[in-house]
Amino acid sequence: MIRRFSIYKGLQKPLVYRGFKGKFIGWGIGSLVAGLVGGGLVGALTSMYLGGFIMIIAIAGGLSYTFHRQKAGLHDKTKAKGVFIHPVNLKKNYADNSF
């Protein structure tokens, strides 16, 4: 007797949370934490208003940078043009006889 089970097709899709996909969720959380810590330090060392302003600017800047980088895709790669020749070093080192 052969059983047939339905296959869940959504396993290959990236995780999405509030517009962020995949690795950019971590980037967004990192920018939130960095903004909170940076704004808190500036607020503790100088004034509360300057710390709040720095915190808002840092969080907004980090999240907008993350949204901008996300538009390139989850797996963006550098596309360098040109011919690259990698040197091959096949000489055997006879001084090292650790077999």
C-alpha cells in the first residue's frame, strides 16, 4: 500500500518579516540595536535630546540602508569585469619533511 503525502512548496522561500527578507532581517535588528546603544551612550554622556536625535537618525539611516541593499537581492555578487590570472605555486617545499 503506497501512501501519498502532499509536499509543502513554501520551504524554498526566504523568511519575510515586515518587508525584510532572509539575511536582511538580521541587518535590520542590528541597526535597531546599534541605534539604541549609540543613542543611549550619547544621551548618557551629553544630553538626552541629542541622544534621542542621534538614536532616531541612526535607526532611520540603518533601516534605509538595509532596504537599499535588499533591492540588489539576497545573493548579490560583485560583477568585476576583466581577466584574472591566479598564480599557481606548485613547488614542493623540501625543507619541511613532516609527512
